Amino acid sequence: MNERHVAHERDAASDGDNRFENDERHYDFAAIQDKWLPVWDELKPFRSGDPADKRPRKYVLDMFPYPSGDLHMGHAEAYALGDVIARYWRQQGFNVLHPIGWDSFGLPAENAAIKRGIDPREWTYDNIEQQRTSMRRYAASFDWDRVLHTSDPEYYKWNQWLFLKMYEKGLAYRKDSWVNWDPVDQTVLANEQVLPDGTSERSGALVVKKKLTQWYLKITDYADRLLDDLNQLEGSWPSKVLSMQRNWIGRSIGADVDFEVEGRAEKVTVFTTRPDTLHGATFMVVAPDSELAAELVSGAAPDVRTSFQEYLEFVQKSSEIDRMTADRPKTGVFLNRYAINPVNGERLPIWAADYVLADYGHGAVMAVPAHDQRDLDFALAFDLPIRVVVDTNAPVTGAIPVITAEQLESGELPDDIEPLDPKTTGVALAGEGRMINSGSLDGLSKRTAIQRIIERLESEGTGRAAKTYRIRDWLISRQRYWGTPIPIIHGQDGSLIPVPEDQLPVVLPPTEGLDLQPKGQSPLGAAEDWVNVANPLDGTPARRDPDTMDTFVDSSWYFLRFLDPNDDTKAFDPAEAEKWAPVDQYVGGVTHAILHLLYARFITKVLFDLGYVSFTEPFSALLNQGMVLMDGSAMSKSKGNLVRLSEQLDEHGVDAIRLTMAFAGPPEDDIDWADVSPAASAKFLARAWRIAQDVTSSPDIDWKTGDLSLRRTTHRFLAEIPGLVEAFKFNVVVAKIMELVNVTRKAIDSGPGAADAAVRESAEAIAMALNLFAPYTAEDMWSQLGYPPPVALAQWRKPSPNLLVDDSITAVVQVDGKVRDRLEVSPKISGDELEALARASASVIRSVGDREIVNVIVRAPRIVNIATRSAG
RNA sequence: GCCUCUGUAGCUCAGUGGAAGAGCAAUUCCGUCCUAAGGAAAUGGCCGGGGGUUCGAAUCCCUCCAGGGGCACCA
């Protein structure tokens, strides 16, 4: 607060006789910002597009923002952290591509436009302008020659191109299906955009199901590759994201088994991961909302049809949320039909129950209540038979016996021993064991039995090995205005005609005369001049597809467009992609763990298959930063805990805020703004800055004349910082800089003094390290130290190996594990020498006293431990 | 319920078999015309609990407790 006032007064009276003006020791962040920002604008140190540039390349990418209002604290954190990495690689001699753009299509713009009666373009581009200004002031080291906005026709033209390429390949298709409908935003959503509680990721509304014909991208064709290629990312992506993606794709391996159904010509196929338990199947369950269920009851007696109808209505009334809650009692209805178990000819009653999902597997399961908890719950609820076919108490070869001989002998059985009767315990037997009651499978282990039964089913033609997935195709149609028009024309006969490539882009019509109010159908359908076109094939009247694309299409390939965002002849240049891509380091929030990252991985593989890129994963490494909270919860205006970035920047300065973001903790942890102190950051920066002010030597001074102890500290610092940055331990790096600043301050005030070469050497290291976090302060220090800008391109110094080893080391002498003496010894001392010194130590002799020495452990040069026992 | 990560100074975190650390905050002192800045010093710890391995454990093993995250009727 005070600092802010001081800074402003100073601005106002900058040509007066302000006493701060004469006090060069005063750190004035506002003046420093004002001084260096224009210099950087002039020098453009972060341009990356010079073809003559011989430096090796790195591509460091921050997830691009959505332009909703000005930048907020979350942006400030993300861009501060991404910038540390970009600046680090430049110091290490790399030509770093660090671009920025805007993900500027989407509903917030449209909704804001409706509310204020303006064009979404106006709202969007005004916000972009504001964010751009804020980012420049924030000194993020972006290459400003490569900016893109996805809402520019020059960008979304290539979305349309990509769509058409996928359409040609059969990867974009239309189908009629049950879809997720957001009743607030009045549009359909992809499965990925529905949260686990059944609400919309964007609007928060409870999503309902609607039957509609929509456009899909065939991501399921890539399910195996999307899953298997995650292994390549192990170690360079957060394991949390990898596991979320694995769960989302949800591959299950098992078998399809065909069951005859009495009175039905076609067999019913079920998917199971436990074909080994086929002999334990005692009933079959079909999803009540499946076509199969409807067909199975169609010829049934009226009372069966009635009870099924009632049940179906009950299921459809119960909300998604109800359906999602685990542990709800099992419900269902008998269909009065029977299936025949292909392995033993048994008649299995067929039930409909909502614990079986219509859109997973085949919408039908074989129920093995003894070995599946859900089936068991159902069997117990409806008094259906239960047959154990795996003896889980029988040890399998190589497995640990459940009961040891001693336990049998003493009668002390462990209480966690698995009992054998699921019917009385209510617990299904899911574990390993030996097959029983299973004919030829008896005695086999689970693994062998699965193999054996699949072979048998295949030879008999009643089943086969199978895989199934949780992931569904990506629904990309949206019934809203502010997005990429789908480049398809519908002929009068219902045919689909791709817009010829030379007619791209299909530009959005102006909003004049259009009602953007969401009403369940795309507003574009009402733009008569736009939607009515001549069929490109024969000139007959035709209509454009009125829907727009999911904005996640836009962001699934934008990292390639950055390679030349102004190229109007192609989406991107494969040669440039070869040079820069894939992205070496991607930085963004974990909220995109599935959505954006999965889609971008998918599209990259598509582009690989189409021959446009030579890699199959877009982002070689990923850093997820945490969120910025206030008082333990996410900031929001309605909660009244909103911290305004602009106010923080005015009060503490850009550098202090960036430093605070980096210092608050490990990058992936959340930051609670109530726990951190930007004022302390500012104080530290002032302290660091004064170091440079105090240095009185000149840049050409001979390092070798410097104080040895401080030089050692500085070179250890130079040696350890790169590893810490590459491990993303930015908070530790900041702490190390603080240590070096403290040591250097001491050297100036009560050591070798400000003129010593080691003080200059240390000050330069501090300036270079601060460039990662506090670029304005670093630049000003650099200038004070006698160098021209930009400090951002100064190369990190290599430490001298001979300054990294100490010439003496403190060896600890312990007696029975307690420290009794410390000896200054050479790092090269031998074990025998060290032991002799330890035994000679007066305090050791005193501690040992008359006790007998039984063992001496020597680890030269660090420690000697003398173990004793009482002599008598 | 399953999987996973984390428990070290008041706070945020280093330390992964060999002396318990850093920064920040708090405290005291010095200093300044005032305020803010600045300098110095000292304080602060059953390393979540218990058990084990070891000459030696914050570190390895077992177990319990607490917190975070992910998944959860997916056959």
C-alpha cells in the first residue's frame, strides 16, 4: 500500500527534486518497469523465427488463454512458471519458441454478447487486447511475432480443412444417437465435457439425454494407440494425468460370448472379462433402455410387458446423479425369457436391470454372482442362484497359501481369511484360486482357465477374445454461433457434400439480424443468406450445416499453427514442424487432463497418419501448475475472496508477484494467496538489487583474485541451479538465490568488501538467476553491473570444477551413535588414518571410558562410529 | 470401496542410510530527523504415531493415524 503510494507520487513528480531521485539505493519497481519494457519492445529478444539462427531449438508452450476479461491470478501463476522454463533454456543457449495466442471461440463470448446486445467479436477482441497489454507488462517472454486467435477466419479455415481431411478418411461421420444435452447452454456436449456427477463441465447444469443426429470424430479408432502411447510419456507427464487418461480410455480385455436365446433366431452376445467363470453364470442381465430389452419383451405376456414398461419409466425418470451413486439397491425386472449357456446348456433367466449400461459392451452381461459383486447384490435381492466356480482358498501354484501350518496347528486363523460362501457373506469372491464345478476347466488357475475357455469358444464358434473400451467417439457439433462452421453442405436429397477446399473458409455470417438466444438449434440456421447455397455438385438449392464445432477442435492442433500463424496457403509447414515439434515442454492446468490433452493427442496421431507430421505425441513433457486459492478455496467474486491481479501488480510490482508465484511451493501444488507474502518478495528483490548497486569492481576484473570462500559458494550455486530448474523445483531455486544474496551481503558488509571480484561474480550470478523470475530487477542489476541488455540472453556460467570441491571436510566421530568429536580432515583421507585420528581424540577416549570397543565403522572422510559394550 | 501422493521449525518447503536444514514470519538489539527501508543476533524440532532392520534411520521394511488427488454399477 505505502509502496504503491510512493511509486505513484514519484511518477507524478519525476522531474521535481524528489529525494528518492537522489537516493540510488532506493528500489523503485515502477520506475524499473517503465525503464525496461520499452527497451525490450525495441530489442525483441524473444523472437525465434530467424532462419539464420544456429542455436539448437526448444519449444516451450503455455496453454493459451480464453479471453474472458483481463488476466487473473491463475494466468499470472501459469505464465510465470512457463516463463521460468523458457528463460532457462535461452540461458542454456537454445533458440526458444515460446508463443502465445488466444482460444477465442466459445460460449462465454456468445453469452456476454447476448446479455449486452453486442457482437461476440467485439467482446472477444476487446478482451484479447486487454490481456495482450497485461501480458506484455507482465514481461512474459513471448515471441510476439507469432500471435494467433482461433476466432480469426485465417485460423478456423484450417479447422475446416482438418475436418474435411478427416471426413475423407471416414474419421468424421454423422450418426443418430443418445447425446448429452446441456439445457442451460442449449447445446450438445462431448462425453468428456460431462463431469462425473452428471453436470456440464461448463455451465454446471444437469445434463440430460436427447436423441439427435450429430457429427462425431472417430477417436475410438485410436483408443489402443492413445492408451499404449501413454507409456512413452511415463516420467515426463504427471502420473496423475496418465492415470486419468488410462481410466478414461478404459480398455478391458476379455471375451465375447454368444448365447442362444429361446425363441429368438439371433444369438445375444455379452462381453466379459472373466470368461473363466462361464460355468458360474446363473442368469443374464440386459440394459433396460437397450433395443435388445425392448425386443425381448415385445412378444411377452401383457403383465410382463407392463412391468417392464413401468421399470423402464422408473429408470428413465431417475436422474443421472441417482444412477451414478454407487451402493444404491439393485433394481430390475424379469423378462420371462431364457438364454442358453453355451458351455453347459443351462437355461439362464434374462432380466433387465439398470446396473447394466446400454452403451457399454453389448448392453448385456452374463451374471456370475459368486464372483462379481454387482451380480451378487442382484442375485441376493431377487433370490437367484449362486454357484461358486473358483475355489479362492485353494492356493494357486506360486501364490502364498492363505493359511499357514502354524495357524492350523494353533487354531489361530487369521480373521481376514476369505470365506467360501458368497451367499451368506454377501461378498463376491474376486480373488485368485482354482476352478471347480467347471467341467474340463476344473483345477486350472484363473489365467489358464481364461485361455482355455477362449480357445474352446473359438473352436465351437460361440465366442472369441475381445476388447472393449469406455471411451466414446467425440461429438463435435454444437448448436451455437461463436465457433467454426462445419464445412458441409446438405443436398436436397439428404446427401452430404463437403465444401470444396478452394471455397474455404466458410466464414461466420455477421450477427446483424440474427437471434443468438440459445433455443436448441443453431442460430446459423436462421441466417438465410448464409445457410442457403447452391449445391457445389449440380447447382441445386442446398443448405449449409448450421452447427459449429466444439472449440476443443480449435485447440487440438494450435501448437502447430504457431510455427507460422500467417501462412495462408496451409495449416502449417511440415518442414517447420520437423524443426520445432513436438512441443518440448507444455505447461498448463490439470483441468485439461482429459479433454484438451486427449483430443490434441488424437489429432496429432491423425495428422501423423495423413503424413503431415513425423511424430505421434504432441507434447513431450507436461507440467501441471496448481491453482491460486484464497483462504483455502477457489477465488470467485461471489465468494468475495477474489484477489485482483492488477491491484497486486500495482502494489508489489510485476517481479514480486512472479517471484511469489514461483516461491510459494512446488509448481504443481495449489497456492493459497493468504499464506504467501508478495511484500516479502518485493523486500527480497530490493535486497538483491542493492547487491548490484554496491558492487564497485568493473566487468573486466579477474575472477581469480576473488575471495575463495564466496567463489566456492557462487560456483556451487552455478552448478546446482540448472538441475533444480529442470526438475521444476523453482521454489528451491528461489531459496538458493536468497541464500546467495545473504552470503554476498555479508561479504560486502563484513567480508572482503564490495570491490572484491568474488562479490561481482556472485552479483552477476544472482542477476542471471533472477532473470528467470524477476526479469525487470534482473535487467536493472545487469545494467548496474555494466552490461548491455538483455540479461535474458546472457549465457549461464559454467562452474569451475576445482571450486566445487572443498579442501577440507568435517568428519564426525560417534560413540554408540552419539556425536563425540568433529575433525577437520582432507577429503582424501584414508579410512585407517581417520580411524587413528578418531581413536586418539580426547573426547572419544573419555566417552569410551572403560567400556570395550566391539566394532568401529569408518566411512572416510565423513564419519567414524565406535560401538562399545560394557566391559564386565 | 480401490489406486495414488503427501505428513520435517509458526508458514512454504529442501534433505532418500552417516552432524536435522533453507527461506519467510515472529523475537531482541543496532541504526535513522520522522516514516518506510537497512544491518546484527538469538530463539524455534519426540522429522505424524508404534514396531522392525542396521554400528547408525527423517531416509529402508511392516503397521496404524491424518490430509490431498484420481477412479468407482464399465461386466
